[in-house]
Amino acid sequence: MHILVAYDVSTETAAGKKRLRKIAEACQDFGQRVQKSVFECAVNEMQHEELTSRLVEIMNEKEDSLRVYRLAQPKEQYMKVYGVDTSVDFEGPLVL
């Protein structure tokens, strides 16, 4: 499944800046950044649960916001990108 993760972390304190970094790192373990605080991830059900649990554990529910959306499939049929498109084909071959 493909999911979209969007977050807003309060960075007014050093702890907030640390949470922001940790949330971004957790998202990078499962997908790719498409905007500063938005990631697209290709995950199975178990990975979805693992990522969500990690993010909820990191965030401060009184200061931060986290949204996880399940994208309709096929994603390409329902998504339009305008401007620079940095998306990666998770299903295609990996070229180094």
C-alpha cells in the first residue's frame, strides 16, 4: 500500500528540533520525502503499523500534529504533480 505522511512539529525548543529530526529519519526509513514535512511511503500492513507507532512515540501530542493517509491505487491515476517531480518508482529497478 502507498501512504502519505504529513507532520508539523513545534520547533520553538531544542527538544522540538530533535523531535522534528527523529520524525524525518523515521519516515526516511520507509519512504521518500516529497516536501519538507511530507513523505510518500510504500509499505505493507506490518510496516504501516511500525511506522505509525514510531512516529506517535516520537511526537508530542500536545504540541505536534501527524497525519497518515492511505493513497488510492493505482496512485498514478489519482495523483497530479506540478513543478519539480522527485518521486521514485518503488516497484521499478534500482539504478545506482
